[in-house]
Amino acid sequence: MTFVADGVLDLEPLAPSTGRRMEQAIAAVRAAIDDGRMKPGVKYSAYQLAEVLGISRTPVRDALLRLEEVGLIKFEARQGFRILLPQPKEIAEIFGVRLALELPAVRKAATVADPALARELLHQRRLMRAAAAKGDENVFAQHDLRLHDLILAAADNARARDIVKSLRETTRLLGASTADRTRTLRDIDDEHAPILDAVIAGDPDCAEAAMRDHLVNTGKLLVTQAIRSADADLSAEEIWTAAVF
């Protein structure tokens, strides 16, 4: 039996590329959600998605499985799926874990910082500023991720580093971003300045405080956005307090 979708997929075919089709399919779905071409709650067909993107079903299925894994879609019978909205509680929990891992990491980074680490951090910050100036959110996010990863690497805890990477990938796939919604890329970039200053200066207390401010600000903004997107009568502060300790 053929699955009949409720929603029309108004997407452009993917351009010819040697890159990973799964990642390109994920990006296409995320872009369509962001600009309203795909809407939460509407049934779509995986077969039709493959057809309009002009690629085989295998990378589309793999992309949708990845998006289901992070909670962005829900599969239905016969290759149908629905878009889900990010849950405020889920976002708060992600940042609760990040706080638990990144605060001790930045403290340790500040105690072991050397000229080589300082150069790497400052280089990443320059790349972030350049991306912010161009308004390139995707490139900015890549350098932001790299900056945090450098700090985690300096703390020499590979497991914590892997967990944070996975959590940040989850928020990326969920489309959870405050850039150009509640704050600009420049605002986000500016929040990193006191973190780097403290790490380079070898001040673990200030480094921890600056990282806490950055993560709490980001997390609370994302929780508030998720509540507004769902048009839910929920308290962002209560959700945050229950999930973060």
C-alpha cells in the first residue's frame, strides 16, 4: 500500500555533489522547517522526500532515522513521518548536562593554559568574529563548536568531550539556535570573550563564572523559544530549575 502524505513537499532538488547525501538531506529538511515549507504535525512521505530531493531512498531514510533519534521527527506507518517541535524540557536537560561537564572543564583548562592553547583559542575567536560579521550562522556555529571543543580537549577528558559534541549535534539537528532570533551572532561572540580572557589569564574562578553565564543565558533563551514555538502555557524558569542542578 502506498503512503499518502497530507503535506506537500515544496523543496528544490539537491545540487550535484560528492558530499554525504544523508547530511545534505538533513540540511534540506532543517531549512524547510526553518522557513515554514515543512510544518510540525503534518504527515509527510519519505518516498516523496527522496523524489523531490532527487536522491535515492537510502540516504533519505538514514537522514530521517538520525532526525528521529534526536526527536525532531516521528515515523508513522508505511514510511510516513511528522515533524515534532523541540521540547523545552529536553533542551533544559541538555544544558544541565553541558553545565555539569563544561564548568569543571573550563576550570581545568584555565589551570593548564599555555601559549599554544591561547593561540588556538584566539584563532578560533577571530574566525567566529569574521563569520559573525558576514552573518554566516552555519560557519559561526562550526567555529563556536570548535572553540568549546578546544577547551574540553585542554581538560583532557575524552568522554566529556564526546558527550558535549553529541549534545551540541542534537541541538543543531533540533534547530535550536538563538542566533538572529533573541540575540545576534555578535552577541553570542561577545559572550565568549570573558571565557577566553580568563582561560588565557589562568583564572579558573572567572573562567567558570563566564562559562556558566554563557551556557545559562543560551539555555534559558532556547527553552523560552521552544515554549513560544509550541504556544504552550509553561514557565521557562520552572522547567529550567527542574532540569538544571
